[in-house]
Amino acid sequence: MAETSTKGPVRTVDVAADRDGQRLDNFLLGLLKGAPRSLIYRIVRSGEVRVNGKRAKPDSRLAGGDRVRVPPVRLGEPDAGEGPPSGMAERLAEHVVFEDRALLVLNKPCGIAAHGGSGVRFGAIELLRRARPDETLELVHRLDRDTSGVLVLAKKRSALLEMQRLMREGGIRKRYLALLVGRMAERRFTVDMALQKSVLSGGERMVRVDAEGKDSVSHFQLIERRGGHSYCEVRIETGRTHQIRVHAAHIGHPVAGDEKYGDREANRRLRDQAGLKRMFLHAASLEFALDDGRSPYVLSAPLASELTAALDRLV
């Protein structure tokens, strides 16, 4: 079990230059090995953690040379209600589809969050850290809980920083596969609609098309029509929360199986006709180059078997 302790000294930790830009919660998770994310959030929000003498938020970005006050934390063996179970961690580790000295790539199953928090006790990052306790792993990006496919983790701080820079600069090509409800009239089209994110009182995130939001661009291309629906490739220039789902719903062709933004009646019919019990959205590939363009990567994850089976049942 992990908890704050009144015993022991308060530490002040200097942020190294190579940690510049890292989120406070991730910095503390690396510093306090074995501490659950819930504890990290609690000590930050209570004000026990200070950055340069001031309160900060879990998602605050640190700068090299910052001084972080860290309260004494006693870390022991995780109890049954705390920390990811080892069996689940080992099963998720079997979904690793690529690995080298810089990166680890997971074909994330549907139903597993990228990370814990907001009612989720643990996600892919916590599970993989449990499976590989002696390695440093950091999330490069996120996927919705109900989206399967390519999820990239960095094994080196330098790789994380370079990947984050590429994402900011549009240097990563992202390709998704999706089944959209209904027959698309055009084989290829682009949705260029700004998106605004809000958080409801219960912590649920909702996104809507809003001119006051952030620029968001999605390119849809029909692969084939199946059972009156449209199986598509989607490439996104931006990576906004729920981007593909909201853009698809906005044009009248929501993602099949999407319970938040989708068509409930169509989802029911697809469950009955094709056995589709999840959202049909899969992060199929990422393309980019590290080392200033010298090391190209094409990372891909095969379509989940339950999605392939649903497609086969649609005629």
C-alpha cells in the first residue's frame, strides 16, 4: 500500500534539463516508483507538492531547473485494491507489436484506457510498467478507451521529446480504420471543423463542433461499402479529443458502435446483424522519422479480430 507519511524528510528535487516540458504527474510517477496515480493526484491537489514554492496542477509542465517539493511517501506492497493485477499486466504485454531501444508499440485492445485517472484505476501505461518494473516507459500519445490499435510508449526521454515535437509540428502521419453508419455519397472528402472540449460535472468529456474551438482536420476515404455502411480509412492532421467520432457524427455518418456520439438504433441493428459489440474505430498506423529524419518508422497494428469478424458478417 502507498500513502503519505508524516515521518521522514520533505525532499526538494531539481528538474534535470532533459525533463524540460514533462508533466508534473509523470515526473512524480517516475520519481516515486510504485506509487499509484491516485496518490500522485492527491498529494498534488492537496498542495503537498510545490513547484518553485507554488501550488501546481498534475498536468503542469516542468522546466529544467525547476525545484519540486516532494512530501514523504511510504511505499509498500500494493494491496488488492491498489495497483494493476500482474496477470492482466502480463496479458497486455503480449500485445506488444514492435520494440527497439527507443520505442515500444502496443496494439491496445478496446476497453483499456491509455492511462489511469478520472474513474479508471489503471490503464495501459500502468499495466506495462507493472509488467516491466525495471524499465522507464512514458506515454507518447493517447487513444480513447474504446479505440483499439497503435499506442506508442517511449523507452528513452530523448525519444519522448522528439516524438512530442513531431506531434506539435505535424510530423506524424496517423491512419485509422472506421466503419461509418450509412452510405457515404462521396468516396473521398475532408472535414475541416473546429472542435470545443468541455467536461461535465461528473468528469465526462464531451466534444462538439464549435467555431470557437481548436482547428481540427480529418480526411475520410471510402474503402468499400458493407451492408449499407461505409468502411473507411481516416487520416487526421490534428489529434483532438474524440476528433474522428465528432467529425463523423457531424456529417451524418457516426462511427458504428459509438455510444457517446453515435446512432443508438443503428448500433443495436449492427449488434444483431454483425455481432458488433464495440466501437468500430482502430488506430491502424503511424508514420514518422526520428533522429532528424534519419530513422524512419512505419508502425502498424492489425485490425482487431472482433472487427474483422463484424465486417465479414456484413454483406
